Amino acid sequence: MPQSNVLDMAQDRKGFLWLATEVGVARFDGYQFKTYLSGANHDQETQEVKSIYVTENGILWAGTRSGKLFRYHESLDDFVVCGGW
């Protein structure tokens, strides 16, 4: 897990637990964590994930402190920016 300070969490239809942290998103499968929106490929504003939400139809969204909105694409196994201001 990228950080122990969890700001928000959600569980998807597959049972994965998604955790929003100040340094990215962590997905827990019951055994191990995988980190997203973290590291050298993302600036600090992108890494500060404040909220995470799974819609009724299974779409996973992550919002950052800076106002950026990301959608998780399962086929890419990654988050793609959708907007922000």
C-alpha cells in the first residue's frame, strides 16, 4: 500500500477494495496491494486522491484534491483522466 493514511474506500463488484490515499490509489485483492496514480509518471496533484467511488453499474471513479477526475478502465488496468479544473 502506498501510504497508511486512507482518505476514502470503496469495494467493486469483483470484491476488490479500493483505497484513496495522499500518494495514489491502492487496490487490495485480499492478498496483496497494487498501486495506481502513483510514482514518477504522476505529479503530486494527481497522486493526492481524496475520494473514490463505484457507481451502481460498476464504474470506478477517483477524484483528486486538485479537481482532477479519473475513471478506471479494466481493459487497460489503469486510470484515465476525464476532467478537472
